[in-house]
Amino acid sequence: METATFGRKRRRKNEDSSAMSDETSAKKPLKDASPILQLFQGFQTELDSRHDKYERIVKCSRDITTQSKRVIFLLHRGLDEKSRAKILEEAAGKFVAIKELFKKIAAELLYEDCYQFVRAYSPGLQEFVEAYSFWYFLKHGTLVSFEQICRELVFGNASESTKIEQVKPHVHNPPDENIQVHNPPDENIQVYNPPDENIQIPNPPTENTHVPNPPANIQVPIPPAEYILGISDLTGELMRLAINSVGQGNLTTPLEICKILRKIHDEFIMFGNQQRGFPKKLEVLKNSLKKVENTCYTIHIRGSEVPKNMLATLIASNTDPTVDGQ
């Protein structure tokens, strides 16, 4: 019993002494920082800068998502031909403010690999594609192309107004002359020399490495998959437009939208499960198409029996509330 008590006291004493030694070593400042420590401090600075940039892009993406949703709500109010032109013009003015946010993202992504930051601005980009394609459909009656979306996100790069972070290539610096290299103790150890003296080893870049000048135009990189996901979200807005058009007495719009949704479905179904989140959006597309087809069926079969002002009520009563899939 006494031996066990003595062992516990001795163990506790050793833990207390180790804790005090850790505190003393933590308080003791480093006189000469080693090259390894300086190297990892550089890594820390680089990671902090990258994380800060990621958060700035996420913040812009959130603002883009919010403003794009407001544009979509605005466009749904322009059902009649009289107010549609005014609402389209108002929505075009809102896109100017959205593009200013995209310009900040384009400046952040200059000289960067966009696929390292695509998760940061993907929600905002998809929402913008949905809003802009919906506006484009109401104005031109067709689907916006991928090239047109890319042209909308190209901006002029004025050096006086745009501050772009110059990113220098990160290389391992050559060892300092003041650092003493440990020589092997045994003189018989032979150091390997390259057999060919004509081999030229390139020198690492120095601080004076030339950084390319900023280009005249900057743009937001748009992966094709993000455009596809944005168009798949558009199908839900087209479905709502078809249903609301029936309430306004417009019986031709649902038929036109049904044809467009069928074409989109036939093209999208060939992609399969190749993109993150695509199977879920494809399921929503199928549900939207089913709802529009049911609307067209009601117009053709019951349109002669029911007055136009009552078709919207009939369609709403015959629609499955789970068809939206959202």
C-alpha cells in the first residue's frame, strides 16, 4: 500500500516538473531563428493569405446569391407584356451591381488556380447563371449560351482603380552563406559528383524575378459544370412561369416551355453522374418537366370544358405538392 502511494507521488512530481520545464521553454525567446523555422513561417503567411482570399470570395458570392434571387423575384412579376419591358430594364440595372461583385472575384483570382477557389464562388455563380438565363429567356425567348455568360463576366483592368495582389513564385531559397554545413567526419566518404561537367543546373529565381504585367482584361473563370448546374436551376423558374402564365390567361407559354424543358432534359440525361450535385438537380428537372406536362395535358383535355379564369385553380388542385422536389 505504501509502495503504491509513493509511486503515485513520484509520478505526480515528475508531471509537475515537466509542466514547469515546458512553461519555462515556452517563455524563453528564440535568439536565432533556424532556417527551417523561417521556412515554415513563410508557409504560415502564405496559408493565411490564401484563407483570407477564400473568405473574401465567399463573402462576394453570398452577396451575388442574394442579389440574383432578388432579380428572379422581380422577373416573376413581369407576366403581362405591358410591364415586362419595364421590369426587364430594371433587372438589367441590377445586373450592373452584381457584375461589380464579380469584378472583385476576378481580381482575386488573377494568377491563381480557379479550381482551388471554385467552391468559394460556385453558389453565387450558379445563382447568377440562373437569374441571367431567366432574364435572357424572357427578353429573347431562347436559352443563353455558355459563351454569352463568359462574355458577361469579362471586365477591364484599370491599374489605377484595381488593386491586384502580385503573387511571386514560391521557391526554396538557396542556403545562406553564414549557415555552417556539417561536414562528414570520415574522410574516406566519397561525395558523388555528376559525371558530366556540361550539365547546367538552373539557378532558382531570385526576388527580382519578373512578374508579368496585369492583363488589359480580367474575367471570372467559369467551369462548364457550373454553367450546366445553373441552367438546371433555371428549369424550376421556367416551370413557375408556365404555371403563372395560365393564371393570366396565356395558354401558349406553357406549351413553349414544355418543349424547351424536354430538350434540356434530353441533353442533360446524357451526362449521368459526372458532377457533384448533378443527380439531385436532374431529379428536380424531371419533376419540373412532369408538372409542366401535366399543365399542358390539362389545357388540351379540359381547356374546352373549363373557362380560362378557372384553369389555374384546376391545375393547382391536380398538381402533386411534392413534384417541385425542392
